[in-house]
Amino acid sequence: MALPDDYTPVDLAEQHRRELLTVDTWAFPDSIDLDKADSWPLPVVWDRARGIRAGDGELVAMHASYPYRDFPVPGGRTHVAGLTWVGVHPGHRRRGLLSAMIDEHFTRSLSRGEPVSALYAAEMAIYGRFGYGHAARSLRLTVPRGAELRGVPGTEQVRVRFESADPERHGEIVARVHDDVDRPGWAPRAAAEQRAAFLHDPPEWRQGAEPLRIAVAERDGQPVGYALLRRKMDWASGGPRGVVRVREVVAHDPAAARALWGVLVDLDLMSTVEVGNLAVDDPLVHLLVDPRAAEPQLRDDLWIRLLDLPVALAARRYQAPVDLVLEVSDRRLPANAGRWRLVGGPEGAEVTAAAGEPDLVLDVRELGAAYLGGVSVAALAAAGLVTERTPGAVHRAAVAFGWPVAPVSSWVW
């Protein structure tokens, strides 16, 4: 979509950071002082940042992306453009600026050889109309202190030590342990800007809690997991009512996960442990003897948009052999529209243009939803979003597109 005549797209660079922050606080209201925020490390990858200026020169919209070169998808990894920092000044809404930025993001991503775009949406209702499918959900738990956990062999061999989180001391450990995870959607924080910003901990972000802490799980002196957290002290007539706010827990094996959670749910003076952005199959869900007491809440998580359909579908593996003709509609990227034959399985896949009758008819949005294996094609068909033309095709697609590990995003900016 073209911009109105009085708007101009521009590159953004480090010298524009104050303008970018200004637009961001207009799009996402915040009480943080801009003078302070301007001194913080930003995760913006500047050579991928773009803006729109109004006729008077004011920056009124922006978007950027992260270069995920090894983004995990079922059974493989591929290049993904992580759409981020999308915002429009409220005085310039309803003029097509967002649509123009999304189209530009698609074009630039394709030119860089990125067949998939991913994002964590601030509002659910926005991105479906651009062909993004809701591909992952996350779980939020409020775990009572002292919650009983099931035992795991080998836990006693894992030592957990607490320290104040420090980017210089812990940045490499966090990056190494985090990026070794092979879960669909678990975006590696490869950009230097992301890594620099991730452990930054200004008081303005703490909401009355302590500085960021890290619990490092070690076996034989080697890190096998970590937890990032902060505690907030509170009191009631019956005694202490502190809250542990867990930012992220990563563990390489079951014993490390059990050791970390065992410590986190038993900290002195605390009454609850709040943790969000967990995968729906996170080990904690199964370790809890009484998961209902943790008040589980489902939230929307990752959104996926296929930009180069045949390349994207061929980049992942399939849980079972599959040979289907898909008739796909795509209003924004016509090159994806048409009939495609998908032949694949656990060892790989090939996608070619097809002339035969389709087995399934669906929009690119539904392919995005199913892409990471966390949304069933059968569920989409039951909702009337996928049409079966060949008997049994929905079942075959649901089995093939599914994956044993639930997807979740590890980056929400």
C-alpha cells in the first residue's frame, strides 16, 4: 500500500533514537522519563529500522525487525524476520501508515532471503488481516510458595547459586544456555543489540521490586540452566506476603529444571511465584502436584507470517509422511497464492506448484498458525477456516504439521 502524498519513508539510525523513543511513548503510553530512556541500551537493530516522516518533518511512525538467522521451526531452522517496534503516533492513525509499513517489511524481508516473519503482538486483532496466524500460546502461572513438586532423579547433583544479574558476568552464560534450546519459536537472541538490552535493569522497570537476580544451575561446575527473577517484599497482618517475579527459566535437562523450580517456589518471606510466557508443555506444568492451585491462564504468544510459502514449508520437517495439494489464498503477497504440492516427512520436504485438484483450501493465515506445530489443522478445519476437498486430508495434515514440543516465543519486545 502506498503512503499518502504528505508522508515519506526514511531510514532510521542511532542518531534518531530520541525520535524513535518519542514515537514509542506516543504509541505505547509510558511514564518513563525520556532523558533516562535515551541513555539505555536499545535492542533496535538500526540497519533494519525504518520510519515515516510527516510533511513537517516529524517522525510519526516506525518499525524494525530482528535478524533471526537460525530460528527454530519443527525439525529445522530457517531465516526469520522478527517484526518489532511497530508504532504510529495517535495523531496520524487511520491514514494507511501501518499497512504501508507492513508491506515494506514484507518486501525488505524477502529481499534479505527471509521466508518467514514472526512477531509478538501488542493487540491480537491487528495482524491477522496482514496474513499473520496465531501460532503459539503461552501460559501464566501464580504458584503458591511451598507448592509440592514431583521428584526427578539427578536433581541432587545440580547446584543452584544466586547472584545479582550483571551483563558482563552473566551475559555469555545466559546467551549460551538460552540459544541451545531447540523449541519452535524460541528465538535466539543473536543480535548484539538484543543481548546488550536483555539484562539491562534500570530501577524504572522494577515496579518496586529488587534489582534483577540470576539463579544459575550447575552440574560439575558447568551451567545447565538459569532463572532470572526479582522479589518484591510485602506484608500483611498474617506475616510476609512477598512475590517472586520470574522473568525467564531455561534448563537443559529435567534435573536442572526441577532444581531451579524447587528453589524458586521455596524462597523465604515470599507467598507466591509469578511466571509468564511459559510454553504450555513447560516442565513446571507437570512437576506441580497441584497445577490447578497455580491458577493457569492462557495468553496469545507468537504470530507467524509465511512470506515465501514454498521455501518456508520446505524449511521445516513433518511428523509423518505427507503428500497434499494445498490451495492457498494470499491477498497481500500474490506469489504465495495458488496450488502447492507439499511432499514431506521427518527427513525433509519439497514444495512445488501444482495443477491438480486441491486436497485442502485455506488462507495463508491458517498456514502461519499451523506452521510451528502448535495449532492443529483439524482444529482450524473445525472452526471453518480450512476446507477439506479430499476425504481424510485434514487428518493427514493435522498429524504431519503437528510437533511433539509446543512452540513459544522467548522474546516479547
